[in-house]
Amino acid sequence: MKLHVLLALLNLLLYTQCTTTADDKNVTSEIPNVLFIAVDDLRPELGCYGHSQIISPNIDRLAQEGTLFQNAYCQQAVCAPSRNSLMTGLRPDAIGIYDLYTNFRTKVPNVVTLPQHFKQNGYQAETVGKIYHTGHGNYDDTLSWTVPKWSVAAIDYMNSGDTVRANGSYPTIDDQKIPWLASDAPDSNFIDTRTTNRAIERLGILKDQPFFLAVGYVKPHLPFVAPKKYWDIYDPEDIEIPDLAEPEGMPEVALHQFGELRKYYGIPVEGALSEDQARNMIHGYYACVSHIDAEIGRLLTELDNLGLSDNTLVILWGDHGWKLGEYGSWCKHTNFELDTRVPLIVKSPSFSKAGGRSEALVEFVDIYPSLCELADLPPPVHLQGDSFVPQMEDPDQKGKIAALSQYPRGKDLGYDRKKEIMGYSIRTQEVRYTRWQHYENPDSVVAIELYDHTSSPVAKSNLAENPAYQDKINELDKLLTDVLVQEDQQLRKGARASR
């Protein structure tokens, strides 16, 4: 079935849901609050994920009190599509959006988003900071929230004087942003500190009613600017530069030239970064992670101080991964393991057990139905994910066979910002298989990739051309096709159920 037909059916489904959802939930003090924490560009390089070089005590504490998902994956490794998918419970193909510019309401105007569903069931739904991707002509979704979004607007910095401009979150040289900086500015100059301040203020006001408070942090997104004290906790001599080699046999379509970073001051317009540049980039990323960890610590401490911790469901997620020099590349924008794998930690008052670690494959589309189950809310019928609550109850319980991600490549098709090639990638427990195919003619395959990840998230060699793996490739190719067909059938089934 053509995508535009599926979208029409989906809109019928979502319209029915939107007009029939009743705000009739019996609100009591036993209803769990939700603290929904998003961190931009955070890859799972944290102490609780086994990376002892990272100073992240507050996130580590949250993992000790909840469930850490070792193998969680986003649906597309770039901000807007990833967040749109998570917040709607729909995959990028179901929404029909793969870019930063198109607002999801233009494609699925009647979709009931995750916070909107909680709002319709008696919650005060508020957002502080970056939850939806709001740049590049996009905007926040007013239907999702009880009150308008609060964030530190860029104009706030532009109008606040040269001192803040030079020492805040986005310092510049010759009108180009600096890619990294150990700043001497006070914490109060930084967007994420101010976001925490506002979130703490709102917690004090919301504490006596059921709330869904979404708090979005912008670091460690570029530029890697953080207060100097967070740089000082890392010794640059201890920072290891990763192997810069691309996977042997990797097709050209798989990687990118990290254009996002090349816009910054001093970064070469082509070619590799110098060793000093690479070390500073990694150092700056680590410093930003520790800064965000400290802000999250302040937020969790305030939950404790207000007596809310025992009745608040806390979820922490990073919207996609990030390359820190691996393959000689930086940023996200691929189907590689480093870009699609994400941190995901959930603490629920429903469970007395703590410190669980699940190896099950989970996806961002699973978050919406999972939070519904944890809050005892009926999930909307349009959701394409599966609840991971069984894995929270028993971390050893197996999950789905594969997690699906995708990324577009190639020339513009001239409509809806679509590209000529779509890469679909499935992650099983052992390997990642990716098939690059023409968007308008899926049977026309451009390239395939197979990487063994049993021991490392860094791929060494594309095994797709190795005859010894041909049976495995055939098996995975069929599995990928079956997954895509299943998603198509699920979407149509949901649309029929709404009629």
C-alpha cells in the first residue's frame, strides 16, 4: 500500500481517537507522576553502561534505583524524526517525515501524543526545555501540553550583552560558533542550568497534583561548551582517540561527512580532524555529559526534598547516539550502531526491585505503551511499539527479535523533503543488518551491510560480501522484509479498528 494511503488511514484512526478519548480518569493521590527527562545527543557512554572514564554519578544512581536497558534503539538517528517517533508512538514511515523541518501535525494532525494522552487522563502536562525539535522552521506542539512550553530562547542570549554571548552556551569567533570551550562563565549563564531552575520551580507548584513534567536538556549537543569545573575533572592525557578506520567493505552510502560539525570555527571543510582537535572534542563531550549529569542530580534531589520520589515515574533517554571520531567521523546521521543505540533508564514506583539491567532489544516506539502501562492508562490503538514492562518485572525476559531503524540518503525527490534512497537497519542480539533501497522502488537495492556486534559497538568489517555469511544474510533480509510488512499491516489494522 502506498504511503499516502496509509497516512490517510492513519489520520482517520487518530481522528477517531482524538474525538473519543474521555477525560474521565479518577484522579487520586495514588496516580504516579511522570518526570520525563530527554538529553540531546547523549550516547550510552556513561558509568552505569560500563564506561568508568565518564563521571556520571547522578545518572548512575538513577540506574541503580530503576531499570537500565542495555540494548535500546532510536528509530532514526537525528533529532526531529527520533523525537517525533517517540512522542507519537509511530515509526518514521507511519508519520511520513524523515527531516528536521516538517512538523508532524502536517502529516498526522489528529495524533494523540504521549503527553497529550496523559493530559486527557487527568495529568497536568508541562514541558521545560527541548522535547520536540523546535529549530529549522519547526515548532513545539501546543496540543501536547496543558500550558505553553517554557524554554530559554536564543534571543534571550542574543540580547543579553557581549559577556553572556562570549561565555554562555554558544560563544562565537568571527560569527562562527566555537566547537568547544572550557568556560569561566557562571553556571547561571547556561541554558541547561536555567532549564533545571525552571523545572525545580515547576515541581514545587505541581507537587500536589498528578503531573507529567518533560524536561529537555540541550547538551551534550554541539557546541561542547561547559563550565570549566567539568572540564577539570578529566585529564586530557587519559582520553583515548578511537580507531579512525572505516569498516572494511563499507558501502559509500553508509557513512557521511559530518557536515553538522564542519560549520564550526576552525573545523576543516573536508578531511579528518587533527589529533588535538579530536582530543578537545572528546574532552568537551565528556565535560558536557558531566554538566548534564549534575543538572539531573539537582532535579532528582528536588524530587526527594519534595517527598515525590516514591510516587514519581522517572524516565531518562537520549534521542540518538553520536560518533566521537570512530570511523574518522563525528555526529550522528547514519544507521550504524554508534548512532542508533541510545541510553534508556526507567524508574517506576510500581516496582520495589531496583538495579535491574535488561539485555532485551527495545525501541523508542516502545516508550509510549510502556508509560501507559506503568501509569495504568489504556494505550491508544495507533501505537506501533510494545510495552517493555515485562522486562522491568524480569530483566532476564527476552524481548523482540529485532529493533528497526532507518535513514534516508541521496538526492531530493522533489516532494515532502523525501530522498531517493532509504536505508532500513535491523539490530538483533548479535548483528546489525542494513539494506539500502530506492524509496519509490523498494525492490531496487543499492547496497547491504552486515556487522558483528557480539563484542563491540564499533564495526570492523562489512560481512555482506563474505560467502560464509550468505545464509545469514538471506535470513536477515527476510526478517527485515517481514518486520516492514508487519508494521504496514499493524498500521492498516489500527485504521480499520477505528472505523
